[in-house]
Amino acid sequence: MYKRKIPIELNCGLDLVKEVLYGKWKVHLIYFISQGLKRPSELQRKIPRATRRVLNVQLNQLEDDHQEQLRSRIAKDRISSSAQ
């Protein structure tokens, strides 16, 4: 998996959106997933110009980003609850 050499600076919400949606097909994927499509084959049919490999890579990136955000949110919640 690709590792960044320069760390991501998330100073504002726009930086976060840019990092999450970086990818040619991610906006399309998010739209079709929000419309109820769940299987990769359904997404492939809706986005025929994208290869299956590219869609899989970008779906995995979205999933990794989502899991990372959940981990950081859980860590913040633990810190705030232990501070009380």
C-alpha cells in the first residue's frame, strides 16, 4: 500500500474533504452507494468507464479512511471520558 512521504495537514474541513475524495471515481462511488447500491458488480455497471481494479482500490481507500476516522473519534472519546 502507498505511504505518504509528506504528512496530511487537516487544518480545516476542506482539507479533509479533499483527502477523502481524492480519486477520479470516489465521488461517483459515494453517490451510488448513497443511492443503495451495495455490490461491486452493481457499481461497475453504473460506472462502466472505470475498471474493476480502480473501483476496488478506491473503495478500499474510502473504507480505510472511514475506519481511520472512527479510530481517531474513539480515541478522542476515550481521552475526554478519562479526563472527566
